Amino acid sequence: FEMAGDSSFPDVDNDGSEKNEDTVIVVNVGGVKQVFYGDSLNQYPETRLAELLNCLSGGYDSIFSLCDDYDPGKREFYFDRDPDAFKCIVDVYYFGEIHMKKGICPICFKNEMEFWKVDLKFLDDCCKTHLTEKKEELEEIARRVQLILDDLGVDASESRGKRCQKYIWKFLEKPESSYPARVIAVLSFLFILISSIVMCVGTIPDLQIVDAEGNRMEHPTLDNIETACIVWFTMEYVLRLISSPNKLHFVLSFMNIVDVLAILPFYVSLTLTHLGAKLMELSNVQQAVQALRIMRIARIFKLARHSSGLQTLTYALKRSFKELGLLLMYLAVGIFVFSALGYTMEQSHPETLFKSIPQSFWWAIITMTTVGYGDIYPKTTLGKLNAAISFLCGVIAIALPIHPIINNFVRYYNKQRVLETAAKHELELMELNSADGKATNSKNELEDLAREGKEAPFYNSRLKVSHSDTFIHLLSEEKHYRTRLQSCK
């Protein structure tokens, strides 16, 4: 395209038709004039600009169905759209592909492409990645807001038992829903800490007692505290299971499996203590009980339920499997190479500690990870040189994948904070909108929105009334086109 000047237009025939190949049209988008030729536009006849070539023969009704305004004297079409996005979109007529400029919101750009009727397949793959990430963020915001609206809504058609079940679920799973729910969350956190402390303190010999057979066992007071904690964990798990809306998903959830692993050893060891002596020897029963007591360490993972930091760390490690795999591969190659070299170089020494290559693996592991216990060490000059190179390579191999893992953690942590803030912002906009309407009670308005939201997979169309550039119009089934110049903030 080129900037418009004193361009001449072909005369329209008496029947209102003209030769599209020779047609020149002027398009004014947000105050920026651009000239297009028919032969370029006809490459993509389904687009809005190509339809402008034939709209003159249809009269003003046809013209204004495609543009916002039209100047018959200048033969100029006016569009109240984003000129920066338009400059990117018109590249499809000349290069066959589209790239988004830096700083343009992907969702706004997608809406611009839909307005100009340009298919998304022309968007380059690198730009589609940004669009996919933005859509996922908006869907997550919509999901969070919908969950909050569901909590605010009360369905009168539900039975009392169903409402009680939802209340218990919200009471135990959503500490932010009420002050008593926050108290319960704090109590659960304290019970986890107390149980973990009791498990550690119970292993101190000075706090243990000796039974009739001369075996050391935990102090009865610590056992009573442990029993009280297990009773709390059991009641919490059973209530959450009963009130869960999807019990299969609840049982198979990772954190709930951890809860079972933290509770189950207590009851199994209790059963073995009272009934196991009749089925097996007493020594075997004690060994089994001791092994089950070790499994109590699983309860420390229950802290992840109440700690967003641990959840973020878990997600970051999950997203960093590729980097962790590279780390293990680097170490595995280095361990194999340096252990084989160390074994070969140390065979000349009569007092060598390297008896075999598999035994040398242990030396290579503690050397490359810079632990260095000193139980196995080289005695020859070449062996010492090999050890020096091995721990230098180990430092490099471990340091290389650390930066991407840290980036994943920081990116996810910041993203969660942004999503949480955006969800609160959307709720504030909805509350302000309901306050400006006919309804006098904003809470009743939110309850209405919650009930209406159950019928649609995403946001209700009433959410779009907020006069903000950050509202989520992508998730609405109804198409929404901006009628004013704006850029995504």
C-alpha cells in the first residue's frame, strides 16, 4: 500500500459495475489513509477489504454494512479501528503472512483479524504462540471468577442436603470464603507442624521409655498427641470426601493420595500391634510397625495444600522436566566417563580403592556433585588430574540447566499473582456495574450473575458492560467489536 494522494478512480458504469482489477480504493483507518489496488485485494476475496470492491454497486446499505462511514466525493471508506493492528494485517495481501508488532495485545489483534475477515491461518506460528498463551490466561481468569460467582450464588431449587454439602466443601477447601474457614485452615496447618515435630522429637533417646522386653518406644504423651493429630486428619479427609462434588477426581488427586499415605500408617500399625502378634513373630511385628512409622514423613507434603510457594515450586519442576532430563543426562555421561577413566588410571597403584567400574560410579557421583565424602579417592597423579577435571565438569553440568528452572519458577509465580489480581479486578467491575444499574443490592446482582453463569461455559454477556479495556470479551459466545479507537493496556 501507499499513502493516498490525488488518486483517480475509474468511473462507475450506468449499471453500477466496474472492473475490479483496475479499481483503486482509499481506506481511512483511525485517521491513517491508505490506498489499495483491486488486483491485490482479489487474492483474498473473502476479506472485508476485498468486499469493498463490490459494495458500491449495492448502494449505501451495502457500503455501511462494511465500514463505519463513507465519503462519496473522495470515494473514501472510514473505519474506527486500530491503525497499528491494521498495518500488520494488510501484510497478508503482499506477503501472504501476518506478524504482530511488539506491544499489541494478541487478543485485540485476533479481534481485528476477525473484523477484517482475515483467517487466523495467515498468522505466523511465533505469533500464534502468544495468542494461545493469552487465551489460556483469560480462560484461567474466567474460571477463577466463575468459581467465586458460584460460591456467591445460592440455588433455591437445591435440597438442604446439597446446600449443606456445598457449604462444607467451601468451608474446608476455600479458606478465603469466610473467617471460620480461615481459622480451620490455620488449625490444619498447625496440626501438620505439630505432628511433624512430634515425629522428630519421638526419636530422641532421652525422651523414649523402655518397655518390659527392654525395647525403646515413644513416650505415651507423644503418642497421645500423635493420635489427636491423626484423628483431626481423618475427620478432615472424610468430610472433604463426603462433600466433594466429584469423588473420583478427589480420590485420584495427588494431594489427596498424600493425605491417605499420611493417615494410613497409623491405622495399619495399630492393627498390627493388636492383631499381628497372633499371625507372626513379635520381632517381625515391631519391624513392620517401625517401617510404617517412617512413612509418617509423607504428612510434611500436606503443607503444599496451604502454601502457594510450594505449589509454585511443584509446578515449576513439572514444567522443567526437559531441563531436569538434560541435567541427569549430562551427569550420567560424566559419571560413566570419569568413573571408567578413574578405574583405569588407578589400577597401577597397589593400594587402589577403585575395585571396579560400577564401584567407581559412587566416587564419580560424589565428585561431580562436589560432595566428596573421601571414602574413595585417587592416589595416582593421573587419577587426581581426572578427579579435578570431573568436579569442574560437574559444576558446569549442574549450573547450565539451573537458569531455565529458575525462570520457570519466577514466570509461574508472577503469572499467578497477575491472574489473581485480574480476577479481583473483574469482580470489582461487575460489582460497580451492578451498582450503577437498577438493582439496589450488589450482592443480589452477583448472585444473579452466578446463576446465569451456570448456563454458559464462560462469562455472561452482562460482564461486557464494564467500560474497561481489560474486560474478557474473548470468552463470550457473542461477538464483540470495538467501536472506538483503543489499545489493550
